[in-house]
Amino acid sequence: TGDNCYMLHVKRTNATEYKAYLASLEKAGFSLYTKRSAAENEFATYTGHGAIVNAYYTPYCNEVRILVEEEDKAALPPRASDSVNVQKKVTPSVNLIGLGYNKNDGLNEGALAMIFVLPDGRLIVVDGGFRSYNNSDNPLLTAMKKLSPDPNKINIAAWFITHSHVDHAAALNRFAESSSLKNLINVERFVLNFPTKEHYENIDDEALADEIRSILPKAFPKAAIIKAHTGQMYDFGCGATVEMLYTYDDYMPKMLDWNNTSSLVFRVTLEGKTCTVLADATHATGRILVNMYGTYLKSDIVQLSHHGVIGIIADIYNYIKAPVLLWPATDSAVKKFYTDSYNAAALNHARDLYVANTGITTLEMPYIPKNNKSAVLNKILKG
């Protein structure tokens, strides 16, 4: 599956055989790192014999996926026991960053950058948008400085790169290339899962993925690089977590026909409120998510997939049922695409609508919906 990670895909199996496999790992001397369940799916991570083993069972298709990495070339998510000393210092928040969408081609009118402020003041950064911003007009940098307790010392607990499209991942390279930007931020870990060369032969943006793979260890030598796997839980303390709901491991061994299907999908919890990040998740992703989780997907906030253009299946929003909708695009994109079936489904459940446009949209946690959807839509449609 790329990055020196290998997957054993077991079909026509069951929970009993899965548990027997875990028992055999323990008997062979592997140590349990984490184990959890979610909507009847079972997830476990083991270490030992120079390896990291992530194994999970999905009952909807009666399959097990076993992912093996070399321990000295991989990293693991932080657990609750790693974050017991974290203390609350600030009000946590969910932030949608407007990115100046004139840099796109005028159709999608979108790019994605989100920042989650953790209770201790560290940031979780999601994507970042384009590479072409200068330091003086870099909206991601502006947001980082504004949202950090100390704008001259920005601490990033995790930077999630959902997939290797330029409107999502290229901003990271801008930071890696600039010594001033690089010295301004401290990144504890990067989280990503890029496809293999064989997959990229069918899709696009392999060059950007390869560039990121090459530049991260050089630009940020102290940062851990985690290859994300479905079922992982990242615990940052004070109840702040990130739950990995989907990686392209779930689509394997089928070959990708669109890079967007490799997008990470995860759910962030702050102050007991949840925000699902769909990135550019596709119809194929949506079907897997619905089959794996069903009503477990219910969330308080959702980021609209693929900027609301050629989006995910409508049914995903009927399970997420989020009363707050974040649309990472412009008012003009809302006006063009709000009646499309997937967007209409998301809007049907929403009480609040926030559109990125420019600037920073901040929702302090725990956020209480303000019932602004009708007013926002009416203003956009009349504008």
C-alpha cells in the first residue's frame, strides 16, 4: 500500500477468526498497543519483532485487513496515556479558512484548509490549500498566527494531509521550502496515506505526493510521519481526539480511478462535540462509510465533501445528520451547486451554514447552532 506498508486482505472470514488471529499475535510475542470497536467494526494495533501490525475486521463484508510496517520506519498515534498531563489553557475551536479561491480554475471554486485549536493551545491543521501564496498573503499562515496563543511560536500537534491534490496539499510544501515559515512552526507529527505508484498510474498528482514524501523528513526532521490507517484514534488530551474513519486501505485491493477516493476521512472531537472532515471523499468512499458505520456516523458538524462539486453520495449526509455545515468554497459555488442532491441532503439536516469565502470562520466549542441557514442562503441567492 506504499511507504513500505503491506496489506494482507482476508475475505470470507468472521469475528471469531479475527480474534483468533489477534490471540496468535500475542502468543507470538507481539504487544498490544491499542484495541477498540466502532459500530461492530473491530480494530487493533500491535508492535513487536520490529513491526507495527494494524488489523481490523469489517462485518458488513466479512473481511479482515492486516497492515504491516517496519517499526523503525513508521510512527504510531498518541494514546490517552500519552496525553494525561495535557492541561486546558484556551477555548478549543473549529476553524474553516478562506483561501482566496481566485487561484483556482473558477469551476470548483474551492480548496481546503481547516484548523482545530486544541484545549492546550496546540493546533491540528488539515491540508492548507495552494502553494502559490507568498508569506505576506498566506491565509493559512495568517490563521495559524491568529489562532495560536503565541503567534511567534506555533505548535502543531498534527498536520493531516488528506490527499495529494494541489488545492489541499501543496501549501505544506510552501512551508517546507521557506526557512522563515519552517522555523516559525513546530510540527509534532504529519498524518497521511498516499497511494502506491501503481495506483498513481491510473490517477494524478503523483509528483506532488513524491515531493511531499521526500521533503518532509528533510524539512521537519523531528516530526513523526504516520501512515494513517482506518480505526486509529489519536488522543491529544482533555477529551480532544481524532478518529480515522476511512483510508484508501478500505478501497484496496481495487485500483483507484480517482485520487479523491484516497482522501482521508476522520472525525474530530472537542468538548464533546464532533466534526467530520470528508475532504474530497467520493461516491465510492461514501458507500464504504455507510456500510461500515451506518448511524455511528452522526456528527455535530460536517465539512462538505469536494467543495460541493461532484460530491459524495447524498446518503452519507442522511447518516451524519449534522446541524452545522461547513462549505469550503465561495458564495458563488453555493449558488451554483446548492440544489445538487448531495448538497441538498446536507442542507436538509443543517441548521447553520458557513461558507469559507475569505477570512476565518471560528466555531468555539462546545458550539450551539444559531439557526442561520435560511438567512445565509437567502443572502447568497439574492446576491
